[in-house]
Amino acid sequence: MLSRQEPPAYPFEPGDGLELHPRYAELLGRPLSRVRLADGSQAWLAVRHADVKAVLSDPRFGLAEAKGWAEERSEGAPPGNGGLMSLDPPEHTRLRSLVGGAFGARRVERLRSRAQEVAEELLDRIVESKQPSVDLMERFAIPLPTTVNCELLGVPDEYGRFWSWVEATLFGASTAEQLRRAAAAFASRTAALVALRRDTPGDDLLGSLLQACDRDGRITEKELSALVGDLLVAGFVTVARQIAVSLYHLIGRPDMLSRLRAHPEQIPRAAEELLRYVQLIESTLPRRAGEDVRLGGVLVRAGEIVVPAPAAANRDPAVFPEADRLDLARNDGAHLGFGHGAHYCLGAHVARLELQVALETALRRLPGLRLAVPPAELRWTTEGIAAGLRELPVTFDRRVGGVGCR
């Protein structure tokens, strides 16, 4: 049992794969709990679905103030970049309005045919290769969203291929000085991209942002670079890792995999359940109470920090019966995989589309899909904004004289 006198250290030690730490199961039966953060300070941890949802949507819990608080306690850490992920309304609302139209459901749906085309081309190369196994992370899960998102943003495709640099340099930083240098290098690359596009304007999202900056004066140069950086990293990293880990879970459950192959119309619902079940982001950015707030029966005092844990909220049995079971027939779409409130994921519609296309195409084109190594040999990472697999080595049944089902 947890001691009431000594708050546990947070974040909890990661377990095997992305399994949720067992301590969350105990905390789900309580109101808010106190935890001890890495710098020794204390914060409230919100894990129940209703509490996490409230923290993410109640404007009395400020994101910008909490980010400044966190930076003060992280010696040498770079300051927030001023993008969407570090601002509260009204600044957040102003910036989000500039890009929100490009990510609306109807407009995004027009990308489906292009996403399908990219997925087919990637799997053509995989099926036609003579290799006994293939890394689906490198060859499929990463290039699918990066290609689609680069085209949506109007970014040269080579910028979608700096995944390894971002992962090794920005997410792999182990000291404050390394993190500072990595953040500066990333900012420099983003600024170079903006400069390049100024020389070659286009009718796309980045083009409209440049217009908002250069012609209309609606955003500053710093805000422009921050927005581009947010859209690049968030759009590539989280979706790629979601695709890979979702395929991993299906491969480990051959009955589910076979059912989806036979009934591809069930893939959209299955994708929602995988978004709930897969724990890519254990806890999100902390919030700071701007005034006294009663949350989950607990009084949070003005100035206190609350850490929302959406991964735990997505396993709350009060909302999801048998929450620890992957159930592709589950109808409840109340998961918090894309957050909630003002900071609900801007690219949620794009991510859903790309995940659906990836699952349907991979299951159809790769018969007999299975891991090429024992599960215990897979390498996982918890670095960066989202956890996931470092690689997904697989093999499949090759068709004689053909390139697989289309």
C-alpha cells in the first residue's frame, strides 16, 4: 500500500513495453493523490477520467503558468517555444485559429486517397523486397505520416526524413546542456525551413502562415517558427509510434487480426479502441491552479500544480468496463487519447485517418503478418513526447509471382 505520509516519486518507473504501472490501478480508486516530482517538489496527480477531463478543460488550471514553473525547476532546460503546446487562451486561440481550418474533418477526409496511395507505394516496396524480414517502423509507420503531413503543411519531403535526427538529438538528450543545444539546433532547422519557403511561396498551410506573418502581421516571426516546429514534431512522432504499437498489439492477437482482415469496415472502431488502449503519453503537461478549485472532492489551492495522466484515465473502469482489456468491439469513444478542451489535439482527424489507412492496408497487403523476433527482444523507448517501439521487425507470407493483394 502507498504511504499517506510519503508521496511516491513521479513519474513512476516504466514497466515492460508500454504497460501501465500497476500503481495507477490503486490510485484510480481514490480522489487526487500527492506525488513527488523529480526536483523534490510536490504536485497533485489526476488519474480518474472525470478529474483528468476537468483539468484539461477548466480554464482555472493554467498551462502557461505551469510551464514557466517547470522551467524554473529544470536547471538548464530550454524555455518554452511559444507554440500551441505552451500557451493558454486567448493567445492559444489566436494561433490555433490560423491553422485550425486545415485540420477540419471534411478537409482532412480529402487526404484519404493520397494517404492510401502513399501506403500502397510503401507496401509495394516491402512486398517486392527479398529481405526475410522488414522493420515496419522504419519502412512504413514513419514514412506514411511524414509524407502525408509534409504535403499537408507544404514542407519539402526531406524535412519529413529528419526523424532519426529529432529522435537522437532532441529526444536523446541526457543532460541539460545537451537538451539546450538540441533545442537550439531544432529551432535553427525550423528557421531555415521558413526562410526556404519565403523564397518559394505556395498555396498550402505553411504558405498561409507566412502570409499571416509577413503580409497581415497576425503572428510574429517567433510564433511562426514555433507553430511550424509544433506541427512537424507532433504530427510525425505520435502518429508513427501509434501505428507501430497498434500493429504490435494486433500481431500479438491473431484472432483480432484475422477478424479485422475479414471485416475491414470495423477498422475505424478498432482504431478508436487502440487509441484508448495504447499508452503512448502517460501524463501530459502540468497545470497550475489560478484559484482554489475543488476537484474530485479535493481542494486544490491556488498556485498548486496538477499533473493530468490521460493514460490512466483511459483505463478508468468507471468509464470503460474491463478497461485493461483490448476490445475492438467497444463502442464508447470517450477516450482522452487526443486530450480534451482547448488543447484537444489539432491533428486528431489526420491521425485517425492515417491510423485507419495504415491498419487496413498493412493487414490486407501482408498476409500471415507476424513478428520476426521474440517479443522480449523488441526495444521500447519512453523518450520524447510519446513512448513507443524503436523498431517493429516482422515477416509475412509472400505470394508467388505477385506483389500481394491490392
